[in-house]
Amino acid sequence: MAKINKEQRLHLDGMSFALRVAKNGGVEALEREINYRGLHDAPLNISQSELTQVARIRAREELMIVATALAETVTQDMKLPPSVAMEFLRKFNDKVDLFRYDQDALRKAQAKLDSMYALNDMVRKFNEED
């Protein structure tokens, strides 16, 4: 019997994983799994729940970094009074909640900011600096 190369092994592992998902949850579950893993570029050896848990932890950490940077910027660098800074942070948190749960609102805001301020160009240039 011929030895299986790495590519063939990965292919077989993927097929085995797909078979397990389909047996346990049907074709619909397999479709959801494929979409999820494609969206998140997720390896097969990590479960969806583990990926979700890690993503939530990272999101919380990133949000705290952004909120701290915003608070530091408006209070220390821009010298806004604490009451104005708090109002800004409240409104910022409201927008985060809105955009987290309403993708349409997020896309509309992005399109509006892009048309008014070339948001996409700013983000692209900022990312190129890193």
C-alpha cells in the first residue's frame, strides 16, 4: 500500500471531520460549520465553542484598549472636561452596542463616514503605517 502524503492526509482528515458533523447534525449543520470555518479561517482541530470563547476574550480586551485610549485621548491630550469625556464614552459605548447587533446600521455608518471623510482610505493608510 502506498504511503499517504501530507496533502492527502489533510484531505482525508477534512473528509472525516465533515462526515462526523453531518452524522451528528445533518447537512444543515455541515453547511453552518463550513460557513463558520470559512469566515473565521478556523482550523479543524479547534471546536467552534473554543473559537468563540477565544474570540470573545480577545474582543473584550480590544474594546478595553480602545475605550482606554479614547478616554486618555479626550481627557489628557484634548483636555476635555471629565463631564464631556464621560458623555463621549457613554455615546461611544451606545454605538458599539448598536453596531455589534445591527450590521445594517454599521454598514450605513461606514458608508456615510467613507463618503464624508474617506474613512476607508484613512483606515487603509493607517494600516499601511503598521
